[in-house]
Amino acid sequence: MRAVLLLALKSAWARRLTLGIALVAIALASALLLAVERVRSDARASFTQSVSGVDLVVGARSGAVQLMLYAVFHSGSATNNMRWESFEALATHPAVDWAVPLSLGDGHRGFPVLGTSAAYFDRLRYGDRQALTFSAGKPFAEVFEAVLGSEVAAQLGYRPGDHITLSHGMAELGPEHADKPFTVVGILAPTGTPVDRTVHVDLAAITAIHLDWAGGAPLPGLAIPAEQVRKFDLQPQEITAMLIGLKSRGDVFRLQRHINGYRGEPLLAVMPGVALDELWQTLATVEQTLFALSALVVAVGLAGLTATLLAGLNERRRELAILRALGAGPREIFMMLTVEGLLVTALGVFLGAALLAAGIVTLGPLLREYGVHLALRPPAANEWGLVVSILTTGLLASLVPGWRAWQISLADGLTPRN
């Protein structure tokens, strides 16, 4: 076996140019397949960990996926709001450790505005339970102060001390609350989550900017200056949703049943992980399509390797005949061609994994800005499964030229061809 391996190595090296083309094709195809699997698994983990540490998300009764989309990802709009009295009742429930209100609906130049409390910056976690941190400034402490996500600040060029105005609704050209400007007091560090694309203000500020509004438009003849809003009761009547953290995770199902059957108003409580898994299932078709296309690329690369080995057999007839004359039997010839193809496949997979690692190091910071955290780590079990599958397919593809070489007789190799 050692002699066969040595012969295969020398033979492959002698034809390194032609086999090199097949090697590059296999390496690129393997890198693509492994990259799709790595992005799929890591993106799913990042997606699921957008709100790590939150036990329940509560909002008006709708669908679990819809609630998560607008409450966590700030996409779409709520079908209804929940009353402030319901928030207070649930926040004081014996099983609840903390509760954070969320109020959505306004925007700033295409970015969503989130009204919440200062506890939001202390309680919200993302990724592997990482806390929010500030790259500049501090949390808001006054009504007309704002904290910007990293992407908002970067795209619009804001710094602490700048003044911004909010618009009514999410439309970029919607009516503005121009008479009540906000001062930027803090900018959050990048998280790769919807937090980066959000303008955060105090919950009372949402009430303050709508004191002289009704039905989505300013009240004619009524204008309440910003310096006078503190004379009014700024406690909201309604909020969009709330985040809940429990004292004990064992109480999650009991509290969820309590909220879903809440008598004050129809509410829905969802566990983020379960709802996000359900949301991810809606993307399963796209995920499977990308995987199938990548697998097809690998198959094409291995087919190219088979074609290269087969095409080279005609040029190697005399070489194989000499080996037969020196005592190599059909079995050794078969094994040499098969091992040669398997070596090229294995080296291609290794180079593909190296390309993937280089891509993660190079493009990882860029992808992190879009919420995809790719870690430079050893292959996971599913990735090892793909490697074994590629090697097995490469072995099967190499059997074809090996079998063809078996069929070439000694006389065929030594007889001159006209």
C-alpha cells in the first residue's frame, strides 16, 4: 500500500498542472459549501440571540412571529397596543424580576424610534448574554434626550451634542415633530442586532411629542412648547410591547399561560427562542436552495476531477503498461488511480477550509455589522459531516478512472497506435 501511495503522489506531481485546475475547482466548491453551512448555522445563532436573557416578549394578541418582528426586529407594525395598566400589573407579578416597556411607531430619517425606560440599557442582552455598551456618551436621563444605535450614528454622521427631530410614523418624509428637538447624549457600540438601527428615547418623550397631535396630525391652533411639556402627565396610556425577565426560568410556562389568559385585555406572551425558531422555519426553503446549489457546485468540481483523470488515461497508456510489465497488477493500477483522485479531493477540501478561515478573518468584521457573527472555530459536527460527504463522493468519483485503468491491457499499452 505504501508503494501505491508513493506512486500516486509522484504521478499526481508529474501532472500537477492539469490536476491543479481540478484542485482549484474542488477547493472553491468545498469553500462555498462549508461557507453556506457556517453562515447558516452562525446566522441562525446570531438571529436567535438578538434578545438573549429575555424570558418573555408580551404584546397585544396577534401571532408569535408578528410579535417578535415588530417588538424585537422593529419590522412591520403592531395590530394593536397593550394598555399601560396591563404593563404595571405584569411588571409587579411575583414571578417577574424585571420588565422593560417598548413603544414603537415613530421614526427618524428611515430609522425606527423606540420609546423605553433607562432599564433597557441595563437589562437587554444580545449574543452570548453580552450587555449593551456605549462607544460615546451615556444613557438618556431627560425627556428630550436620545441614544443612537451605532449604524444610525455612522450613516447620518451624528455625535453626542447634535440635535435631531423625530417624524410621525416610519415614513422618511412623514410629518415631523420639529418643535420638540432631541439632543443626542449617547451612541451605542455595534451589536449586530436591530439595536444598531434604532433611535432610543425615554418613554415619556413619546407622550410629550404627541401632546398637541391627534389622528396623526398636529391639532390646529394648539402648540405646546418643549419647555412646557413637563407640566403635563407624561405617563403613556398604551405601549407596543414589553420584555420580561423572570426570577426563575421554571416559572416561564406558568406566567405565559397567565398572560395568554389575562382578563384585562387580550395579550400574547411568547418565548423568544421558540418564536424565532418558528420564524427561521419560514426561511427553510431559501436555506435548502442555497445548500443544494452549493452541493451542485461541489458535484461539478468532482465531475471535473473525474473527467481530468479519464482524459489523462489515453496519455498514460504506455506508463500504465510499463507498470504492468514491472509487476504491477490490475489491482495496484486501480488503487493508484483511485488514491490519486482521493488525494486531490482531500487536498481540495483542506484548501477550501483554509479559504473559509481566511474569508472569516477578512470579512468577519463586515458581516458582523449586518448581524451575522462568524466565529473562527474548529468545524462543528455538521461541517465534519459535509467534509466526510465530499471525501466519500470524491472517492466514488475516483473509482471510475481507476476501473477504466483496470481495463487497459498490457498489450494495448505497448502496441503502437496508428
